[in-house]
Amino acid sequence: MAFLLLFSIITICITPTIEYSIIGGTDKTFKSGLPKRLVAPFVDMTSWVEPSSAYSINGAPNLAKFATDTNVKYYCLGFINPVQSAPLASSGKINWAWGGYADLAKGSTSSQFLGIEQSINNLKDMGGIAIISVGGQAGNAPWRVSQSEDRLAEMYLDIIDTYHLTRIDLDIEENNQDYDQNVINARAIKRAQDQTGVEVVLTIPIMPTGWQQKQLNILKAYIENGVDIVMVNSMCMCYGTGVNLGEDYGDASIRAIESSIAQMQSLYSGYGIDLSETEAYLKTGCTVSIGYESSLYPTFTTSMMRKVTNHAKEKNYAMLSFWSMGRDSLVDNNPGTSVQYAYTDIEKEYLTK
């Protein structure tokens, strides 16, 4: 009996508080102010836009112009990473910047950096919300260059404070998916979340069969360390040979999301949290890569986009997104996109009941 009592005390002491978000705020919005049916395209804030263009502010993408054109006022902005040339200060502090470029670091006086700041502020002034994404495909994410929980927490608090964020996205892919490094990062973002209430989204790769073990381990790292994950956003793209015979990328993306729902339910169930299928979809985001990605993959067409949008509308995803607004606005020269905002217009159909 004494042994059982001791075991119970130890278990209580070492088991983290597992949190999860399904609802919050009002019936239609999260506590962040973001709607529960969200269209939020990704924008590469480091891409250079000719300054003479109406889509440019000092060379930075003009978010307010996108919002005015489309009436979409929510965007995922990528990507913040450590400065490539000097990721850590002598003190160990993480030097963060847009794209990891030194001239796009906080406090820079470069015209492009000032344009990024102005673009974000202009979007906010018209009632929009910026979700800033940390990590991404290129380079080393902060949790790879520093394994200091204190320094990572300090960096997140700085980013949240600088941009007055209500939601932050962690884009975890490529070489940044190490489990142990993500455990430390999870503890850091948990501290930032506890202090600020910021909503946390995890953006991770997926295959048509669902998340692979590496992604499941990432989710475990954040759940086990008490991070309240408002949404898991799957990158439904770049499947390679993972598609079935006769299946296009729209079909494969739907299969990927459906596979992830069962995985999410099973994963959370292991922590004593039973999610219904409806609740799991309310924690699901889907981001596709529109147009032409590379010669390795088929062009993601508007007909594929419509398939995914119809499924998202039927199942009530938390978010639909795509990479990138530069392509859909035709600001970027992409051989797979030819009609301005064709993909945005289709995704917006998911917002109607």
C-alpha cells in the first residue's frame, strides 16, 4: 500500500499538464480574434518586390494591397530565423531576423526591413492579423542553433512583444525536426505561452498516408511539455512517389488530412484526451503549394484546390492556406499561376456555410 501511494505521488509530480484547444473566445473566433474558419495564405516577407509596384513597400510585399484586393485580412508571414552570419551573440542571445538576413534583423535601418514593418502595421490598421512563422524550409531554425531553453523563451517573448502577436506558427521541417531539440523548444514556447497567452500552431510535413514517425514524435514533444496547440497545420505538398495510381495532388491532400485525423485522435487519446472526429478537424490546418513547385512534382492546379476546399468546407477544418500569396497575386513569376487570385477566390468559398 505504501508503495502504491509513493508511486502515485511520483506520477503526479512528473506527469506534465496536457492542454489542448478546441474552442475559445466566441462561437466564431478564437481568443486571438482569429476566426474558427480561417483562410490565411503564407507570404514570403523576404521576397523582393520591385519598389515601383503597388504590391511593394520599399521592396517588401504590401500586405494591405493583398487584403484590399481579396478581402482576406489574415496572413501567415514567413520566416523568422537566426541571423545566418551570426546566429548567437556573445552572451548566447539568439539574433533573429526575417529569413536570417542580417539587414532584416530587429532594429535594422535598411529600407526593406522598414518596409516589412510598415506592411505589417498597415495590415493591422485595416483590421487584419499577422501570424508570424518561425522556422521554415531553408536554414537552421532557432531551436537548432541554440539548445538553451532560456534563450529560446527570451527570443519568443521578444518576437511576440515586437509584433504584438496573438498567434505564432512554428514551421518545423527539413533538418529542424530533431526530437530532442524540439523538446527544448517546446519548453521554451510553453513559457512564452504561459506569460502571454499566445496561441501556438505547429506546421509540419505530411504524406498521403498521414504523418510519419518523425512528425508524430514532434507532436509528442510539444504535447508532453504542456504546449497548448491550437492547431496542427499539415503541409500537403511535395509527395513525390507517395500518390496512388490515378490520384492527383488534390485527392492525395484529402487522403493526407483524413489520415491525420485518426492519428491525432489516437495521439491525444494516449494522454487521456478523447477528441471526436469533429474536434480533431477543428484542430486541423491544410497548406498546399499552389502552381509550379519544381520539376519533381506536378503543378497544383485550381481544380485540385477546389477538391481540397470542398473537403475543408464539408469537414470544417480550422484553416486553409497555401504557399504563397506571391504566386497567387502574380507578383512572383510562376509558370503554374496565370489568373490573379484564382486560388484565393476558391479557398474563400470554404468560408461560406
